[in-house]
Amino acid sequence: MSLFTELKRRNVFRVGLFYIVSAWLVVQVAETLLPVFDVSDAAIRIIVLILALGFPLALVFAWVFELTPDGLKRDKDIHVDPATKQQTAHKLNWATLVAAVLAIGLLIGDRLLPEPAATRAPPAAMNNADSLAPATMNPEPDPASIAVLPFADLSPEGDQQYFSDGIAEEILNVLVSVDGLAVASRTSSFQFKGMQTIGIPAIADQLEVRHVLEGSVRTAGETIRVTAQLIDAKTDQHLWSQSWDRELTTDNIFAIQDEIASAIVTSIRDNLGTDVGATAPVPQRTENVDAYSLFLRARALFQSRTFFAEAHDQVSRALALDPEFVDALALKAAILTVSPEYGVLLADSADASRKQARELAQRALGIDPQNALGLGIIGLIRDFEVVAGDRSIGYADILAAYEDALEFAPDDPALLNWRGFGYLRAGYLDRARFDFEHCLRVEPGYAPCNTNLIAALTLAGDTEAALKVLDESLRLGVYGGDIPTLINLHQLELEQAFYFVAIQLPSLRGWLGMEEIHAALSRPEEDHDLLIRRLKRHGDAAGSRASIDELLIALGEYHIPHSTYSFWFDAYRAYRASPEFKRHLRRLGLPEFWRANGFPPMCRPLGKEDFECD
């Protein structure tokens, strides 16, 4: 008798087939049920390995044993008649068929039937703390969500990118105000400038939106051509596309922006049946095309917080062409107010720069009392004046200006950051956190709000949340570096990060002894006079003495005035117990503000005039 015939007689082939089908069924069941109990994929791999090792054992078992009416018997010890052999074969056939049907049914149910759609917040409303969480799959984006990519510059000289970017940003700003429409932030969208070749679906997947608007701008002589197309990223199909060829006038530019925004909303509403609101009319900013072009360039430069002098020059030229250009007046005021904080003086002194800024902001508000940036700059200038010791301004006046500005631009990241900063310095940690988180929902890559939110969380004792936001900020590359940042890292006990940031600060570059500073901040009650004198000498030599003032305060130079919230960190606990601390807070007007609005959790009143803070 041949080996094949003997294998067939002993049902080895049938047992092998039954084993394979049954093993497949077991694997299908494991893949379906184990994830429900949060069992890792390693368990499934172990099951597959065990089943694979069991296969040759099953074949050996089928060769050695025979299934009889009396149970399992060794094949060589018994004689089984052909009828019994055939009955055993039928049982194995039926068992194999049943196992195969079950396995196929389970496969269809688990793999081929549609899964229920996942739900999530739209990208513009997404908390930045969740935006970078790792995921194994991207859920379906909100149907009423869109990203506006920078428009391509098709001008003959190729030197109008700031202009095409500006038009795209203006359209984005209009769409942000539409009820029911989630718009990806400018920072997120504009990082894909010139990268459409990777495919719109891939860009939409990264931005977690359903729709993408792309386009181009071409200016030549006295004409402008704008092309825009709305793409459904799910199908990679154009929902709408249109081109405009117009005379290059501001009337036409603003009209095109208005028509594009309206067409987008109509297309999304009609094609998807999604209920979204109407667009607000695009405001006529100026009648001078050249002034508008210069303004767009100056705004882009200012947003980068690097080219203040050039931004100031561009916006000044815009105002020379149109002295009543409100947005340009407010922008120039902002440049003059903010630039001294970055070490750039565009006037004889920081005070002179901010004096000019106040005049410009007031001019802007005289023309348009609802100009949000102008109102915000008034609040920021008041802030600097209060820090400088101007007792004619109360702390409430600073926040009131920000409140007025946010009434007209509730999602403006800069305004939210400025008000949040004011709350943080006043010790109102929850209100500060609210503003910074709102800011980051609108603009996840806005570095000041990331940095300040980490501080608010650290000071509130929510170290876990602070570390999470810090990690996400570093991944985005938007974590700022200054002395308050350094003190924050010290309190979070991130010693290596402390050293890394310290060596990047211009004021500490070349300092040999970062560990000495780190250790001294942990012991603020001790005498650090020698270290203070050495740091002063180092700062004078580097020409950056003022930028380390807050570090010197923590180490014992309590008489130095300062403007940030850093005095709430643990490294300043000795300072908070000093008379100089109380004098500083009185100069800021905080005790009066607290008595009218409630003391923060770390402070309390002592009688009618005094107070103390932990």
C-alpha cells in the first residue's frame, strides 16, 4: 500500500484540512474579540504561533489514532471496517464545512460591513492638546470643514507672493466668521505653501478637513486674474471652480474675495446639505491698490516677528499713499508697540516708540471706533505704562481695552494672548488658561499662547497637563525662549531642558556655570550676591543686561521692576515675602484690582490696606 493511500485511509488529509479551517476560525474570533478587552496584538501573534506549532502534531495524531464508536484507539491495535472509516470521514467533512462557514461569516461581518462613523470636534474647535495625539486611524472630518491654502503667485516677475498670500488670508478671515463652518488655522494651512503636488487628499488628511480651497493670483500691469477652486478631499473632486479677470482696483479685489467666500459657503451647503451660515461682507479697507499691497506685505512681515524695520517701512509707505487707511494705522501702531520687546527700536527710545503708537492707534479709532487691533494696542500701551509706574492708569483699564477689542474680534490670537497674559500676571490662572486655550483652538501654532499656557498650567499645579502642552509645543517648534520660560522649566524639574534653553539665550551665551544658576534658583532664600555680581558683569559685557533682570530678581535683586508673571513661580518665593514685592504689586495696581474683583488663590487681604501672598 502506498504512503498516499495510507494517509488517505487514516483521514490525515481531512484532519489537516479541518485543523487549518478551525485555526483560521480561532484567529478570526481572536482578532474580533481581543481588542474589545484592550488585549495587545502580541496575544494574537502568540495564538497564531501556537496554532502553527500544533499543525504537525495534529497530523501525527491523525496518523496514530483512529476515531471509533468506542472512542480514540491506536490505529495499529484495531481493525476498523470500511463503513466506520467512511462515517468518520463524513463527520470530518461536515465539521470542516461548518468551521469554514463560521469563519467566512465572521470575516464578512468584521471586515466587509461598514463601521459606524467616528465623531470628533472640527479642526478649528479642536483643543491643541489633542491635535498631536498619536492615532492609528484618522476619523472622518466634519463635512463643514475647510482649509485655505496660500494662493500661488503667477505674476510675470514672481515677486507678488505676499500679495497672493494676503488675499488667501483675507478669504480665510471671512470664512472664520461663518456660523457652522470649521476653518483650519492660518498657521496650519500655510505650512503647505507650494506643496499641492503631494495631493489635496493628503493635505486635507493632515489638516483634518473635508474641503480645501486653493487658487492663484496673477497681476500684470493694470489687470488682476484670480482663480480659485474648492475641492472635496474625500472624493478628490472639484465642487466649484472659477476665474476672475478684472481691472486691478481695490473695489475689484475686495469684491472677488467676497464672491469667493460666498461661493464656497453656497457650494458646501448645496453639495452636502450642511447647514452653514452666510458670509459677512468683505470690508473696503482702502481705495488705493498700492497702499493695500504694501499693507499686506507689512502685515506678513509683522506676523513673523522678525523684520520689524522693513514692516515699519512698508506700512509707512502705505500710509503715505492713504493717510486714512485705518488698518495700516493700527498695524503701524502695533509694530511700534511690540518691536521694543524684541530689541528693535524704531524711535529714539521704547517710550518714544509707544508714544507714537498711541497717537496712531487713536487716529485709527477716531476713524473706526471698532477697529479691534487699535483697541488692543491701547490696552498693550496701558500695560507698559502701568509697569513703568503710571498710577493714573488702573489695572482694570488694561483689561477693559482688551475686552473692547475682543468684542469685535473674539478669535484674534494676539488679543487673546494679551488679555490672558494680563490675567496670568494678576494671578487669575483659570481665566488666563481659558484665553490661552481659546487662542490655541484658533491658531495651534501661535507660540506666545503655547508658552503662556504652559506657565498657567505649571502655576496652577497641573504639571501633567503642562508637560503635555510643552511636549506638543516642542513638536510643533513653537516654544519660546526667555527668562520666564527658563524659570518655568526649572519649576517643572526639567533640568536638561533648562540647560538647553539657557545656552540659547543671548544674555547667557558664553556663561560657564548653568548648573550654578539652576541650583541657586532652588535655594532663593540663600545669599547669592557673588553670583548676581558675576551675572551683571556678564550681561554688561554681552550688552543684554536688561534681559536677565528677572533672573536677578529671583536671586535677590528685589528692587528691579519687571513686567511679566514670573514672580508667581517657586523660585521667587523669597521675593514674595519681601517688602519690594508688595511695592511692585502696588505699582501695578493689583491690590486695588483684587479688592474690586476678588483675590487670586495665592493671595489674601490683611485688613483694609494690606495683603499677603504665598
